[in-house]
Amino acid sequence: MRVNGKWYFHCLIPALLLLALCGCGKSAESAEHSFFALDTYITMQATGPDAEAVLMAAEEQMQARERQWSVTNPDSEIYAINHSDGNMVEISLDTAKLIQFALDMSAQTDGALDPTIYPVLTAWGFTTGSYQVPDQDTIDELLSAVDYRNIHLKDSSVTIEDGVQIDLGAVAKGYIGDEVADLLREQGVTSALINLGGNVQTIGTKPDGSLWRIGVRNPFADGNLGVLQVEDMAVVTSGGYERYFTDEAGNTYWHIIDPKTGYPADSGLVSVTVAASEGKRCDALSTALFVMGPEQAADYWRSCGDFEMLLVLADGDIWLTDGLNNTFTLSEKDTNREVTVIRHETK
Ligand code: AMP
Ligand code: MG
């Protein structure tokens, strides 16, 4: 064997490096974990070193967020804000960031998203399950305090005005999905799917390199309307079918409220799916665009365009943005639906 300087470089050093990597690094494993939290059934699957332990840490993180952000838990920060009688409340930096995000999105959507809608939701019974149609006087009175500008956030203290109560249910799951995806990535996970009851967050592709297939629920019947194929993206749906009740006259009322009327959003949409890199943006937008309706949603998309969306209209038609045209496949039984592609206007 010839021993010279080159030998060291070409053989010994790479061999030592390989040994070091094998010794310290752990080989990738795949794991799955499901549990109930945040008022929904959560499923996760991940591939990476120590994937099982990482998913346990992810559950802990989500349970902690639920304790912090639940609107009904007397120990939560949101509960403390809602029972502050106009006094300033010190909150954690994480909660301040979530509220700031919700306020930014409320302003950007001209109040279609509004975290102060909570008392109106309560009047409809959506927070308790004791559903009822409130009378107009009750709605008018409650609406007078609904305005995201009644939340005053400064650094990590918040004050809300008289009669105001907040609920971050329209954005929190997306926000938490982003946090968990970051946690998984930091721990070396290269492939994962996190599903928080319709709020889906993906990391990379499936372990075999193919795209993740995300079903878009059919709002009119059981099963999926179609499938979106994505990688490294969040996909979030807001649908009227998720929580609703029907009165004696057969009218249906769902849980997404138009802050301008105090009534369930009657915008011509039955579901909105948003795909983008950040789950929190998808979550905020899916709720807000549901309130806006198809025309305004299309204008909004044209004005920012940093997300893609699929709208299901009350008549069963589908509108989807350009970027989803080759990503979305209709289920076989739905291929007769009319699909319109929303594009940027060409001048
Ligand atoms: P999502 O499932 O993300 O669309 O959020 C719906 C939840 O957000 C509802 O269950 C309510 O708790 C709350 N919500 C309903 N309407 C609004 C609205 N216009 N702005 C903010 N939150 C809302
Ligand atoms: Mg939402």
C-alpha cells in the first residue's frame, strides 16, 4: 500500500467523516401519532431521526398552546383577556404575536376576519352547541362592540374595550401548524404531514418522493370533491359544513359569521381552501375569504397573489386560481362540475 499525503485526503478523512456520521447521527425512521386537542382530531406522520419522540414533543407543544389560547379554559391567557373588565392584561410574547397576526389580517381583509366576533358567535350558540337564531336587537347590540380596533395591543400587554371578547379560533390552528412544522424541521424531519382537522401542513414530499395528496371535502355530500397534490405547503379549508344547525323552516346557519351583519356569512360560498407556504396565512384567509364571497376573494387574490385558493360556490361550481389548475384533480363523480380558473388580468 502506498502511503502518501494524497492517500489521507482521498481515503482516510472521508472514511473518518463517515464513521463519525454513523456513530453520532441516527437513521431516519417513520412514525405516526394521533390525539384529540384544539377541539379537533389531530393526526401526524413524520420521517426523520427520532421521529416518534419528535411527534410526542409536537403533541406537548399543541396541548400547551390549547391551555394558553383556549377561549373556555379559565387558566388560558385568552380567558384572562376576556375577563379583564377593561384592565390591562400582561400576556406572553407568543400570545402577543398571535394577536398581532390576527389584527394584521383583520386590517388586511377590511374586517372580514375579526377576532372580536366571539359574543355574536355565543349568541348563536356556536360556542356551546345550544343553537338558536338571536333576535335582531340582540345582534345589533352585540355588533356595536365588534371591531378588531377595540383590541389595544402594546408589546406584551393588551387591553380590550367594554363589551369586547376575543376568540382566535379562526387563526390559531394555522399558527400552531406552522410552529409544529418548524419544530419538526429543527429536529431533522424531512417529510411530514400534520392534519389539525382540516388544517393541513406538509413538510417536503412523501418519503417515496411523491407529492402529498390532500383531499378537499365535498361540502354537499360525504367524501372528497377532489385532491390537491402539494409539497412543503399548508392547505387549509373553511367550510360551512364543519359546524352548522338547521331551523324548523329548514334554513341552515353555519359558524362563520359576517362581522358586518352578525349573521352567518351568506356570500355565495360553501367552502374555501387556501394553499400557501404559511399555515397561519391560509387559516386567516380561508375564514376571511369565506366572508368576502367569490368576486371579492378573486379581487383580493389578484391584489396580493401570495397564495392559491379553491372556492366552492353555493351552486356547486368551482373557482380556482391559476396556480392550482394543474395541482387539483376532481373526483371521478364530480368531473361534470363547472370549473373556472381565476387568472391575473392581462393588459
Ligand atoms: P375557521 O374554521 O378557521 O374558518 O374558523 C372558524 C371559527 O372562527 C369559528 O368557529 C369561530 O370561532 C370563528 N369565527 C367565525 N367567524 C369569524 C370571523 N368573521 N372572524 C374571525 N373569527 C370568526
Ligand atoms: Mg381559519
